[in-house]
Amino acid sequence: MNTRRKVLTTAVMAGVAAMATFGGASFAAAEELDAIKEKGVIRIAMSGAYPPFNFVNEQNEVVGFDPAIGTEIAKRMGLEVEIVTTAWDGIIGGLLANKYDAIVGSMTITEERDEVVDFVGPYYTTKRAVFTKPDSGITSVSQLGDVKMGVTLGETHEEWAREQGYNVRTYKGLPELLLELQNGRVDVIANDSIAAILAMKENGYDFVMLPDLETEAFGAGIAIREGSPKLAAEMQAALDAMMEDGTYVKIAEKWVGGDIR
């Protein structure tokens, strides 16, 4: 069983255990959406450690592209939004345990995750990239077998790196990855290209991207519990509308510098 399957299995078991502990929960479509609307609040989760997509600012507020998208979707559904930050490697387990209603945290849509949760979106696309210092001497993917690679625990990049047989070191989020690379504790990092490039620019890091990594674009989606088609449809309709009327582009330009659909 690879690392990704271990993570998802743990998430499923956490959700099952939570439902058993609290006497069970019904996630039928009508009850899911109606319960959220009755409260008037939708709880959305993210790591809070993935700038500029989601991070905690100097005022201790969770800001960025993800919370802006989630807040706009909630607004169009007639809801307030409550943002929850949690460790990425346990974020699916928290969703299944009903600690929040959706994950709006730059989660890559994968077949394995889709077996556990349902997705709305995608709401942006990006690619995997590997970065190193300009003077590291690492210029090709062919050299990665002999170096230390930093990744975020629980991300798809961790699964990929382990499948390649690389020497993997895991961290909590992108800021820590960048700092570890800057300080020489890892030789390279693997991450979504857009987030890493923007964060490097923001922090003044002079890292370079390996040019020969072959990778396909992948979509980031909003995860919700399975079996909630009414909730999924209403969230998708809100997302589609903001993409059509220009609101999405305004949000994207503010936080990531342009349209990333």
C-alpha cells in the first residue's frame, strides 16, 4: 500500500470512527444542503500554509485565492462562511468526520480521492514542478535519485516522489519547504508550479525550475462529502456564474496575478 492509499485509508477510518462516536450522521443530499442553509453558514477547510492560495496574514486572518473563492461561492448561495485551518495530511478525515462542510484548499482532483469524496470544479489548473538553488549543480530530473527532495506531507507530490524512489523529506506546507531549500536542508522541492513561483517572488527567493520534468496539467477542486448532489450542484452553479461574470478573474488577478483556469 503506497503512502497516498495509507493517507486515504486513514481518512476514511477517521470519518467512520467519528460517525460511530457521535451516533452516526446522515449525509443524504437534501439533509446536507438543507442543514447548511438552516445554519446559514458553510464551513470550509484549508491548511492556511499555502501562499498565495491560502495563508495567515499579519492580522491573523486566513486570506488568499482559496478563501476568496470559497467566500464568493458562499455569498452566492446566501451563506456566511467559516474558515477552518487544519493539517493537510488529515484534512479529508476531518471532512468525513463532519468537522467542516467542504475543502477549498487547492486539492488536486485524483481518482483515489474521488473514491472517498466528491468534487466541485475544478476551479484552477496547474502543473507539478521541481525547484532547486541556482548554484546547486542540479540541472536535470536525471539527477534527482541522489538528492534530498522536500514535499508537503499528504500532497500528490509526495506520492509521486515516493513512486519515483526519491529520498523524500516531508513538511507541513509551502513556506516550510521554501525555507528548508533556502537553508540547504533539502536539495530540491516538488510543488505546484504556480504557488511555488508566486511564493518565491513574494519572499525574494532565487530558485530555478528544472526544465525537463514531464508532467501534465491537473485541476484543483472543492471536496465535499459523497452523496450530496444538491450541495454539489449549487456550489458548481455559483462557481460557474462567477467564472462567467468576471468575478473569478478579478479574484485571480488580485491573488495570483491572472486567470489560472
